[in-house]
Amino acid sequence: MIYRSKAPLRIGLAGGGTDVSPYSDQFGGAILNTTISLFAHASIEILDTKEIIVAAIDRGEGQRFDWAKELPLGGTLDLLKGVYNCIQKDYGFSETGFKLSTYVDAPAGSGLGTSSTLVVAIIGAFAEMLKLPLGEYDIAHYACEIERTYLGLAGGKQDQFAATFGGVNFMEFYGDKVIVNPLRIRERYIHELENNLVLYFTSTSRESAVIIKEQQKNVVQKNEKSIEAMHQLKEQARMMKEALLQGRLDEIGRILDYGFEQKRQIAHNISNSRIDELYEAAKKSGATGGKISGAGGGGFMTFYCPGTTRFKVINTLHSFGGEVRRYQMVNNGLATWTA
């Protein structure tokens, strides 16, 4: 018996960083994102032996343990082991040997929410296996709790909710409270958005925790410049929502460009000379705006290319040695099934 799941990665379009505590606790956050056809996958295969095997297929990493209620953490495969430990502690199940295998369609540290989406997928596989009565909000909150509290990883909350719910969502954050507002955007606007948004992998990854911790420090120390930039990013999310709902797609590039300028005020290492050079080259080739995905510092970037400018922009991006990734927007979130 094999229990499987998959959860979609996301592109953040506006408001990035305002879902991170303590900013969201003090001021409330707002983010607009959309899930895409890149996924985190998890499978649990029941074994005849009383052992536990965890393996990240895409990373070539694996560990084997005698069956235990708690697996040791130590920096390798901690997401997989951490979810198992919490599921075992909170729901418990008998001495059943199994192999937990995962893989993700984008590299870790790429800015598309890979780690949090993977946690959601693993929870989904265990929920399928144990028939746990967990709804979308339950799974997303549980994923946040495992990452932020149990594993102590720095980050926000948007990725877990995007992966669980799927679709284009305007999300609001008030402390531990998260409100997911699905947006009913006309199909032709979605098609145009897919055509005009170019997703580009810079061929570099980054340690998002370092950037996020600096952002958190700036809020705690009441850095006015950084906090004001987050206020503006929250307003950017509202601007993006109105533009998408009303079909004012020609404004999206400008809104992205505004957000890119604000994002760089949050923490000093969100951008760098290479990213700035790449961004300016894309704009000179016809892009009207863009953004760094996730915390910044590397990973994926997104550019809005109206009309037929995407082709010239893509040619320019190729000269920087990265990779343009094809994708589609997807409406469905976490999916689980038994094979």
C-alpha cells in the first residue's frame, strides 16, 4: 500500500514579507499569490519490516532507522523527520514500518515556497494514511506550527496556505489568524497573466532564514525605513488585487516594479549587484516590472512582459546563464490518494 500526495508551489505577486512575525503580529499583513504547476510530492510505502526509511529523492539523501516514536533531528532530512515526530506525538500510530519518499519540482532555496510546500505534502500523505479529519485551515496551521515552533525555522505563513488551498488568493495575516480570500479572476485575464509573466531561475539558491531574521530584527528595533517599506508592500497587495479583478493588466508591471523597490528596503541582502543588473537588463528588453521570489537574495525571479516582449526578455535572460521555466497557474491545492 502506498499513500501519496502533492502540493503546488507558488509565485508571490505582491505583499511578500508582510506575513512574517513580528510585523504581521503588530500591523497585520497582506499577500497576493498564485499556485503553479510545479509541485512537492510525498509517498509513504508500508514495509514488512519494523523500520523507518526517509528519503529525499531529488537531493539523493536518505536515512534508515529502527522503528521509534521519535526520530533524531540533526540538520539532514529534518522536514521529513519533523513531520513524522509531530504526527506521531499528536495522533499516534502503531509500530508500522514505512518508507517516506519526497521530491520537489524546484530546487530548495529557490523562493517558490519549496520547504513549506513539502511540509504540507508530507502532512497530506500521513493524513491519507491515517485518515485524519483535517481540513485546509487545519493542515496549513499545522504545517506552520511544525516549521516555526517545533523545528524553529524562520519564515512566514503564506506558503503553507497557498500549498493547501491552491489558486489565486489574497491572504490577510493577523497574528495567528489567517484569512484566505480566493479571487475569482476571469479566465482570459489568467491566460494573459500566464503569457506575460516569465519565471526565471537565476541558477542560484539562498538561505532565506538569514534574510528573514534581518527583516524581523528591523521590526523589533523599530527601523522606520524597513517598516514603512513593509507598509507599502501590504498596500501593493491591495493594488494587485484590484488590478487583477478589474482586468487592468497593463498596470501589473508597474505594481511589481514598485514592490521591487520597496522590497529592497526591508533587508540589505534581499538584492545584490547581479540581481540588479539582471533586473535592469530585463526592463530594457521590454519587461515593465518584476520581483524576486520569496525572501530574495537569489532563486527565482518573475518578470511582467506585456505584448510580445516576452521573447526579447527571455533572450536577454538566457545571456545571464539562468533558466526560464514553463508553468501554468493551477486552481487546486493539496491532493492526496492511495495507490
